[in-house]
Amino acid sequence: MSDTEQNPEFEKLIDYIKSQRGFDFSGYKRSTLLRRINKRLQFLGMENYGKYLNYLKLEPQELVELFDTVLINVTGFFRDSSTWEYIQNQIVPHIVARKQPQEPIRIWSAGCASGQEAYTLAIVFAEVLGVEQFCDRVKIYATDVDMAALNQARLATYNAKEFDGLPAEILEKYFYKIDNFYRFRPNLRRSLIFGRHDLIQDPPISHLDLLTCRNTLMYFNSETQAKIIARLHYALNTGGFLCMGKAEMLLCRSSSFATVDLKRRIFIKTQQNTRREHLYSMTQNDKNEQTNYLVSNSRLRDAAFEASPVVQLVINIKGQLALANEAARQMFALGTKDIGRPLQDLELSYRPVELRSLIDQVYASHRSTTIGGVAWTNSTGEIAYFDVQINPLVNFSGKILGVSVVFTNITSSKKLQDDVEKANQELEMAYEELQCTNEELETTNEELQSSNEELETTNEELQSTNEELETMNEELQSSNEELQTMNEELRLRSDDLNQANAFLESVLSCLHSGVIVINRDLQIEIWNHQAENLWGLRHEEVQGQHLMNLNIGLPVEQLRQPLRSCLTGEEKNIVVNVVAIDRRGRTIQCNISCNPLYSATKEIRGAILFMEVNSNAS
């Protein structure tokens, strides 16, 4: 019997107990289990497990005795008083402070034996909350695999020895005496529910604020302990407390709990439940291949979720952050304490995008929504861009359990898109410039064609002009010859005229009379030398001057009327005697003769004045 692993009779015994009572001892430590079963064999005087198995089949009551031997129910009111004092002064006030005024408080006493621990929990919470609040809000679930112990616990009746060391005021406040026994008060008793529960096979009670499982895990092997711890973790709310026995150390190595008081073995749940934990809690037999496959698959899924480079968050229906993978924790600087916190208390609820309103839209529409190109500035100041997708999470019945928020990094694609857009803009600008250049070239070509046509037209015009110029040149040559002939004639005439003028000058110079020739406007045309001597003005000074405007010694006003008569042809050879002053200032008697000057056509074109000094008068 020493080698139980190789003893098929021992295995048959364990399988029979499981088939008859549904209790699986395979998770118990073999050394402890062997020692306690051997104790029954010694008591009955049996030598092997085969005979004991036959005895169990004949005497079913022996199963009760065996359970009493294997499942040692050692318990008591306020056992390890320092632990209960810490729970009453520290843990319970913390639980109450986290709850709303009328929010229920759920407690589980796992492995409660005959109920003393469960009633101790009731007393502790009633002391903190008050009896009325305790009855309204607190629900204590007390479970064990030993039905005999549970039946005793349901009676809530204990002998006086059970209360040794309990203060009298507590005993009187929460119990009433019946003969030599004390019974827990009925109004408080209604808050406690007792039931059979196998920590290995049965699903855990959930949504707990406090769970006590003291000196129970030590009877199980390490693999079974791990499964039970996973179930206990699943049963607790985030921030819920777990109280263990002083001899139980495995929990200290679990990352799912944080230590509150190591000496008293009090821990707090720090992580949300995962699908893997739920499957752990539902596992009934480690030999169930389908369940093990689900557990393994769940672990694989959790590992994939955790290792995913895509930032992923899960928000439950209560608006709490339920899950965040490694990428999300790094991006938003999330810690273990942030898991389970309300989303509205976290910065990520509004930065880089307002998530709460988007989540409300998803809840209302039952459809996913996506926000593209959300900018996020990390701790180093670099800007990254994400597509934020919010997906509803529903169960098989279509009920929404929460949402998943996925941040897909599109920085590279955004940069590539920006580069493409920039390149497209540059291409469009280049195309527009090319189009403008093409249009300008077409316009220039048209202008060149027009210019070419104009040049051709101009060339033809120039050719015509050249021909005309040649003709004109010939005409000019002919005209030049004519002009030369005319010029020669004019030269000859000019010579004749010069000779005539010279002759006239000689004649005028030879005359002893002053001669003045005027036109019809009385402007002087000829002023001979004798006139210069008389009046002191040279020919150049008076030529073109109005006779009446001359300021000389000659009284020209006396000549106005004779000149008018002469110019009109009324009279000819009019003689006027006037007193004048010559250029030397002498007074002279001057005889002036006025005669009309005729043109070649016999028209009067002016007048001639002859002035002679009357020497007799002087």
C-alpha cells in the first residue's frame, strides 16, 4: 500500500467514491489522503483497499465515517482573533466605503464546516453596519462538501463551550439561550445561506466582496490549488478581498492578487476576470479533454490578445475598463490598479478621442463605429495617427456585454497618404502648368502663324511698295530732270531778277528823293537810301513795319487819307506838303507825292511815296 500511484485497488476506491457521492479526491494530496484512509482501514482491521471497497459497497454508512475522517472540520467562533479584528477594523469599512448606501454586499465562506466561521462573518458585518443595515444589505453564502456539517450549521445552535473567549455582550447581542445551547438570532440568520459546494467540481459563487477560504487549500495538490485559486479569483469583484489560512502560501505567488496583510493571509483582487479564469471555474475534471482544450485555447487567446501589437481595450456594460493588452497599457500608461476603474475616471476616455459618446452610439445602434485619423502625441512629443474602431460585444442571445475599442496605428499609411496627396497635388500643379504652357505654346504658335501671315502680307506689300517706289523713283528722276530744267529757268530768271533789282537799286540810289513803297496793308516793302538819310532809319529796321507806327519826324497821320484815296484808286499822283523833322532834328518842308502801285494784272497792290525836301522853304 505504500506505492499508491501503482496500486490499482486504491484508484478503484477513489473512482467508486466519486461515482457514489460525486466527490473527487484526486485533487487532494496523496500523502494526506493515504494517511486518513489507512486510519479507517486500521480501525476496521482491513489489510488492503480492495476489501475496503467491498465493505463500502455493503455498508454505505461507512462513506459518512470516511468523509468525517478525511474532511477534518476544525473550526470555531473568531478563530485567530487578530485576523478577525483586522477584518472588522480595516477590511469591512473599506468594503462599505466602496459601496453605494443601499448596494448589496456579498460574502462567501468556502469550507464553512459546521458554520462558526459564517456566523462570525455575520457578527463582524453587523457590528460595522448595524443590525438593520446588515439585514437589508448583506448576504453570506456558506458552503462545504460535508452534508452532516452543513446540517449542523443550518441549525445555528451551539453548546456553551463553543463560545469560550467570546465577549458576553457579543454573545447576548447575537444569540439567545435555549437550555444549555445558544442559537443565532433568526432575523440575522435569514442573511445566511448554507449549501453543498465542491471547490473542484462546482462553479463558484460570483460577484463577491469578501471570500474566506481558510485552511482548505492545504489539503489539495499544487495543480488543484491553482485551479481553485483561479475560481476564487473569478468569484471576486475587482477590489474584492480573499482571506486564507495561515498555512496556505501558494497564493502569495499569484499575480492575480495583491497582498494586503501577509501575516494574516489577506489579499485583494487586482485584475479583471478573463475568459481563461471563467473556464477554470467551470472545469469539473482535469481528465475532461474538451474542457482542457477550451482552457488551453482560452490561454492561447489571452496570450494572443496580450501580445497583439494593436492597441485593444475592453469596456464592460458598467462602463469600467475590463481589459487592456500590453500595447494599450504602454500607450496610455495604464497600471494594474486602473483595470476595473470607471472609464470616465481615466484620461483615455477623452484623449485622444471622446470615447464615452461613441460608446453610447454603439450601445444605441448595436453597430460598430470607426473614427479615422485620430492624432495622438506620445510622451516623446511624436505624433502618431490611429483609426479608432468601437465594436459591440454581445453574447449568444444578442445581449450587449460591453464594447471593444481598437486603436489601429495608421501613422505609416497616413504619412504615405500625405506623401501621395502631396505628390498628387504637385502632379496636378505640374499638369496645370504643363496645360498652361501648352495653351501658351498654342497661342504663341497661332500668333507666330498670324505674324508669319502678316509678314508674308507685309512682304507682298513691301514688294508692291518697292515696285511703287521704283516707279516713283523713275517719276522722281523725271521730275528731278524737270526740276533741274525749271531750276535752270529759275536761275536764269533769278539772274534776270537780280539784274532788275540791281538796276532798281541803282535807280533808287540815283534818285534825290526819298522813296517808300508800301503794300495795301501800309506795310513798308522798299525804303531807299535817301529815305534813310531823311529819317534816320535803315531799310532793315523798317521793312515790314506799318507806316503809321513809325516814330520818325514825318507826320504820317497827314498821309493816311491820301494813301487811302490812292489805294482805292480814287485819285492818282496826290501831292501833300508837310512840315517834318529830319534825322538831324531840323525842321523841313517836305513834298510827298502818292501814286498807286499796280500789279501785272493792273490791280492796285500798294502805293509809292516820293519825298522831296523843299529847299526854298528851309
